Amino acid sequence: MSSLISNCCGASPWLGNEQLERCSDCLEHCEFETEDKTFSKRFFLGTLASKLFILHNVKETGLGSARRELMSMDLPISDVQEVSRMLIHMCHE
């Protein structure tokens, strides 16, 4: 089952009624669309990479402690590799 979100700020329909054409959070006129799971996962992994980059000061101290915390999160290995790739990319910017 896919969930609907507003195209203005990502809120769900108010009381499950997407016919109101108003966002339940910001009350702007909007349309409700099916949530794109691929984007959501990519956004989650990018946010996680940013958090680890800052908390573990990856640019100065390296990937060790950030990867240790990442490995303790029980993520699929493909997600661990993707976040690690993002962290490496952040170091070279």
C-alpha cells in the first residue's frame, strides 16, 4: 500500500481525504501524490551520512568511528556501502 503525500511539504491528507486539495500541515493548496520510496530511502541515507559526517568529524578523524556506528545500525550491506561512499565523497568536497 502506498501512502499519499502533499506536493507542497510532504504531509499526509487531512483525515484521509485527499479531495480537500489543502495540505493538512501548512494549509496550502496542493495535490496529493504517491510517495516515491526510492527518493525516501536516498534521502534517509543522505541524512544519515550528513549526521555521521558531523558527529564523528570525519574530515579530520577519518571514517573509522563513523563506520563503526554505521555497522551497529543493522542496515543492509548495500546501504552501509552507499553511506560510506557518501562520506568519502563529502571528505573530498
